[in-house]
Amino acid sequence: MEASRREFIKASAVATVAGVACAKAAGREQEDEVTWTKTVCRFCGTGCGVQVAHRGDRLVALRGDMEHPTTKGLVCAKALFLPKIVHSPDRLTTPMVRKGDGFEPISWDSALDLMADKFAEAIRAHGPDSVAYYGSGQALSEESYMANRLFKGGIGTNNVEGNPRLCMASAVGGYVSTFGKDEPMGCYDDIWEARTFFLVGSNTAECHPVIFDQILAAKQMKRNINIIVLDPRRSPVVSAAHVHLNPIPGFDLPVLHSMAHCLIRDGKYDRDFIEKNVQFKTVQDGQPASVSFEDYVKFLDDFEPQRASRLSGVPAEAIEQAAALFAMGPTMSFWTMGLNQRTTGVWANNLMHNLHLITGNICKPGATSFSLTGQPNACGGVRDTGSLCHILPYGRVVANADHREQMEKLWGAKPGTIKPTPGLNTIELFKALGRDEIQALLVLCTNPGQSIPNLHVARDAMGKPRANKPFVCVLDAYPTRTTELADLVLPAAMWSEKSGVFGMSERRYQYQPVMKNAPGGARPDIDILFEFARRLESRGVVPKGYTKFTDVDEVWDEMRHASEGTPYDFMGMTRDRLKVERGLRWPCPTEDSPGTARRFTKGEDPLLDTGHYADHTLQQGEAKFYAAPDNKAIVWLRPAKGPAEPADDEYPWVLSTGRVLEQWHTGTMTMKAEELRRAYPACFMEINPRDAQKLGVRSGDPVRITSRRGEATIAARVVDIPRDGMVFVPWHWADEASLINYVTIDAYDPGSKQPEFKICAVKLAKA
Ligand SMILES: Nc1nc2c(c(=O)[nH]1)N[C@H]1C(S)=C(S)[C@@H](COP(=O)(O)OP(=O)(O)OC[C@H]3O[C@@H](n4cnc5c(=O)[nH]c(N)nc54)[C@H](O)[C@@H]3O)O[C@H]1N2
Ligand SMILES: Nc1nc2c(c(=O)[nH]1)N[C@H]1C(S)=C(S)[C@@H](COP(=O)(O)OP(=O)(O)OC[C@H]3O[C@@H](n4cnc5c(=O)[nH]c(N)nc54)[C@H](O)[C@@H]3O)O[C@H]1N2
Ligand code: SF4
Ligand SMILES: [Mo]
């Protein structure tokens, strides 16, 4: 398996260049018979521009879009199989309602009536907070915005959540607490300007392959490029690294502090930048308190490399080396789930920003602290539209009375409808559902029956038969481990069958057009939301006329107006512009604005030239963190805390979970392409040869993995990738024995409420 897999990666993924090669993957067709349409890949947050060949209702092939300004024709293996995935014969085509243990078909009208009746009944009997929406960073921006608008401003509940809580919440917490508002300031162009790359808890090679390919290309072109990796596994990115820091999982905060210590000790910090743009804070008695640069330096003394090494398991010399390379800027850091999916996720994000702020490695070409977004539309769709339980569109929060009033006015909601307190976060939402406190739940474009940690709780909550069982309605394109638990399943049109906007990691919003009809009776999610909203209006639980839209383009127009005057301002991104251009990066306040490569930078960010953030005293290229208090970003002195459940005598191994190149999450889409499935025919547990010997297992032996919450039985794959004492399981497989989320922990970061998927304690036994 090993050899063929490596060949597969080499041949089809990491550096797949655009072109007709992809036509082969989907069946060769004559180019002149088909129409090629530009759109965007529906998988990861890289947001690759693609072109799709289609004829009638058939997608024929997909290739990278050479004219795309950042991804320049590159795509990876998953994208190439999208045509096949969309045409999979198991697509859902009819609404289905539960009948005993099974389902029976039901007409759209009856299905939508049933859905509205169940929600209206719950709202009337138990109030607005007895219903909830659970959405997705893969839904279109308009869909998330519409659901958020309906639940918060129409029904009057903040129980609006989505899978970005499992994914990007800690990154949001990091950007907001350090810079005052969410989203990266840099962009992919910085890849070509950077001298040092710092990859932290990010298997960029398998999860953002086109970005990794560009890093490799930059390295090849310039030669003097440095790559530092911080990850307890020797994932494929390590093959390109100059230094690999491999901490005990969950114990890497001391490493980041120690790098800051070395940088300051060696005088490699930027005093001017700090004076102009940075303030220092700690938390005292639960409140933020200002401290001085000297206090910070003293705090870091506790993290001199020898001591950080004892805390983290990373050799002191490696930390020194990493700090020295980091200092050779411009430096671009990328991090993903190895950092976010932690009970210390926000703090870890703060520490990444600290390194950039103290060295002034920010808001300059090639210098930026960049959280890589996982899903294609977690940024544009959920973070920006404020579709989580504590936020509102475009940087607003439910706790702020002015923000609530602004949104109520714009939405035409009854004053006072939006609640001032956050709704239930994802983990608490599913617990409340299990206690029957939530009586009706709408799940859209996500598969929580497989993706939630400590999965027994969520599965029982959705599916366990009982008196008063909550009503669960699921919109999906395929049968899943969630649809099997639902009371009502609605067939959704998917990518290429509906139009709307995706916003990816670098603030670029990209339009995707319709190319074909959905199979059978499947309908775009937004149309289902419109119909549902109108039925709630006619049942009196949402004010009449509140949902004024008739099509998705009108929703976009309202969204533009909601962004006006905020740091997100994209008034200039009209539908017409997005249809023609290869995406635009906000801020983009006017129709003649080209968008913004680097935020917070004079000469690049139009908001520093016009509107209420304008500052004519700044020199070209100077930074101003206008979204932060006093316009200064905050370096936080955060405790170097470990994980919620480290290994102990009873559960002596650390389990980490994550991804492989060829599969996407719960596998509902990528498992449909045999070519992708073949790379790993079944789930596996990575264990290194030293640990495998201790345990007496060989590759292929089934291993029972048991935690305090549940168990899974998965074949060992002996390979020198995870560090000692750690095993790693990708969570893409849906069969009962491979459901690793029965084992994972639902402890979450108290700030971001993001659960610690990356670390829990387990026992291992040969099964
Ligand atoms: N092929 C593919 N690509 C994808 C996806 C997919 O499903 N498949 N999903 C997309 C989504 S939504 C996301 S969120 C991203 C995820 O992208 P990544 O975060 O890059 O992927 P993961 O495999 O979840 O985890 C990355 C690394 O975190 C490391 N890690 C574990 N514990 C620690 C720790 O304590 N400290 C540090 N520093 N690192 C640690 C793991 O060893 C692992 O190598 O990928 C996106 N791209
Ligand atoms: N153990 C473990 N668990 C994890 C993680 C981990 O690292 N380890 N990572 C977490 C992270 S980062 C994430 S982002 C989540 C992702 O978790 P999920 O969102 O649950 O996973 P997906 O498989 O992406 O689910 C998307 C669903 O939407 C359906 N779908 C596709 N297109 C459409 C459409 O247009 N409309 C509708 N209505 N449905 C559609 C798909 O068939 C699929 O069922 O998982 C989290 N869970
Ligand atoms: S790197 Fe991400 S966006 Fe680009 S083709 Fe691959 S999955 Fe799609
Ligand atoms: Mo994610």
C-alpha cells in the first residue's frame, strides 16, 4: 500500500497542474461539445479557481483555472473528481419522512408544512430558545446569512451554530482578542515574498495541497527559503522542513513562548513597530490588565529553551534554531487544526500573533500571521455573516445593543427581537437536544452524526427513540450517519446546481454559478429556507413579510449593505462584478475598488484612505490596527497550559485525529470516487515502530482504542510518523467500528468553545 500511495500523491495531488490531464479522470470528451464555466472548488479553504466542462445536465470534466490570480491553474485530487461525485447514483432526490425504523417519501409541500408545524409548535409551547439551527462552513454565504437572519431576527433565538465551531472558532477568538476583529490581514501573494514559513499544527501538504505546492515552488525558485514545522507528527510537510519541532501533543505553548524569549534575548525584535502598534496585556482576577513590554520580557524568562524543552518534549536546540529562522523574515506563519482544536486554542492563536507583532513581521509583503481556513466558506459564510451563537454579521456581536439595533433595522425585525445573550454553543446544543430542551433542530450541509466529539451524546440526542423526542430535520445531498437519525430528510442541490458566494482564507469572495439541474426533486438550500421562513410567517411565529426575498441575488445585496461602514466593507462587490472577476478580497468599499491584498496597511487598505478609519498622517506601507482598542494590537501574556486529558497510568496513550489527502471529512462525497477510495481502502491507526513493538502489533492488526467515553476498533499502520506515545486516526470512515468520535473528548476552550479533537487519553489493545 505504501508505495502505491506515495506514487498516487506524487502523480495526482501535490502538484497537479491544470490542463486536460483532468479530463482523463472524468472520461475523455471532445472540448468543442461542451461549455467551460469558471467557478470555485467546493472543498477546502484554499479556494482554488476551477473551470468545469458541462453539457446539458452532465458535468464532464474539471480543470484548474489558469487565469485565477492566486491558485493559477493548480488543483488537487479531490477537485478533479467533483464531476463524478456530483453524479453519484446515491444522491438524495425526494423528501423522506421517518416511519418507525425506516423512511417513506413525502411531497415537498407536506414536508415543508411538517417542518414548519414542528418548529412553530415548539416555539409556541416552549419559546424561541427551544429551536435551533446547525449549519456549515460549506453552505453558501447567502444560505448561512439567511438562516442566521431567520433564527436571530425572525424567530428570536441565538441558537445558531455550525461546524466552524469545531474548526475555526479558536482562530476567530485569536484574531478578535489580538486585533479587535476577525480574519487574516495577509494574503496568498505573501507566499511569493516570504523568506521563512512557520507551519504549525498544519498538514498543509495533504489539507491545503495547492498552498503547500506554492511554498515548495517558492523554495525552489529562491533557494534561501526556510521552513519550520511545529507538529507532533512527521506529516508530509516535514520532508521540506529545516527544523521540525515535535511537542508532546497539547504541550506546545511553552515552545511558542520560548521562541519569543529567544527573539527578544537576541535583540531580534522591532522596537519601533512595538512602540507604534502594540500593547501588552495579561488577565488579572478575570479582567484584562495592561502591562509593560518589560513585564512581558520578565514573563518570558520562565520559558528559556531548556525549561521549555522539559515542558514540551522539544529539544532546546531546535527551539533556538526555530527562533533564529523565524527572525530571518519576512516570515509567514500558517496554522490549522493542530492549534485550533484545543482547550487552549485561543491562547495558542494569540501566541502566534505575538511572534509576528514583536518582530514587526506583519502587514508587509511576505510577513503575516495567517490562520488557514479549513472549509471553503467558513470565513465568508459563517464567520463574516456572524452565523454563530454569539455574533452578528460583519464583526458585530449579540452582546452590543447598537449592533443588535443595526441588524434589526436592516433586517426589518421587531425591535428587541435579537437576544443580548449568546445562544448554546455546538457542544452544549447537542447536550440540550439530548435533554429535550431543544425541541426542533435544523441541520444544513453538515454531518454531526459523525463529526461531533464524544459522539454517543450527539447521536443519542438526535436519534434515540423516546417520548417527546425532538424533531430533527436534515438537509443533505446524500444519505449520511446523520440522515439515518433524522425525522425529516430534505434532498439538497449541491455545488454546480445552485449559485452563490464562497469566501476563503484570504478574504476573497468568489461566485459560483449554476451549471446543471439538481437530480430529481433536490432543491437549493436557500429555496428550502425561503419556503420554511414563509411558512413560519403564516403560522405567526415570525412577523409577516419579514422574509422579503424571492431569489438568492437579493440576499447578497442586503449582505453588501450589512457590511457597509464596517471593517468588512464589500459594498463594491456587486453580483455583476463577482460573476466576471476571479473573486475579490474585502475590504472593497466601492465599485471601482480592486479589493485589498493587505489589510491594515496604508497604501493597500482603502479603509485607511476613506471613511471613518481614514488616516492621512500614515506613510505608505505603515500599519494601523484600526479595529483594535486604541488602534494597537495586543500581545497577550498567556499561561502555557496543557490539554484537558493528558495521558495517565490508566489511559497511557495520546490519541490525535485528522485527515488524509484523498478524503474529505465524513467521506459522503470523496468516498464516491473509487480512485480516491483506493488510496486508503479502510480506516487506520498510525503508530510508530517503537510503540508498535511495545504493544506487539504489526501493520494490519486490529487495535481496540478505548477512552473514558467510548471505543473504536481500527487496523494498525506502523509508520514512523507520530511521536512516541501518540497514535493518529483519520476520521473519514463511517462504519461503526471506525467512528473515532465515539472516543474523542468534548472538553472545549472556555473562550472559543472549540472542542479538543486533537488530544485525548486512550488505552490500546490488540483486538
Ligand atoms: N484532504 C483534506 N483536506 C482538507 C480537509 C479534509 O477533510 N481532507 N478538511 C479541511 C478542513 S475543514 C480543515 S479544518 C483543514 C484541517 O487541516 P489540518 O489541520 O492541516 O489537518 P489535520 O490532519 O486535522 O491536523 C493537522 C496536524 O495537527 C497536528 N497536531 C495534533 N496535535 C497537535 C498539537 O498538540 N500541536 C501541534 N502543533 N500540532 C498538532 C497533527 O499531527 C496533524 O498533522 O483541512 C481542510 N482540508
Ligand atoms: N475526530 C475529528 N472530528 C472532527 C475533526 C477532526 O479533526 N477530528 N474536524 C472537525 C472539523 S475541522 C470540521 S470542519 C467538521 C466537519 O464536519 P461535517 O461538516 O459534519 O463534515 P462533512 O463531511 O464536510 O459534512 C458536510 C455534509 O454536507 C453535505 N453536503 C454537501 N453539499 C451540500 C449542499 O450543497 N447542501 C447540503 N444541505 N448538504 C451538502 C455532505 O454530503 C455532508 O454530509 O468536523 C469536525 N470533526
Ligand atoms: S487545494 Fe483545496 S480548494 Fe484547491 S483543489 Fe484542492 S481541495 Fe479544492
Ligand atoms: Mo474544519
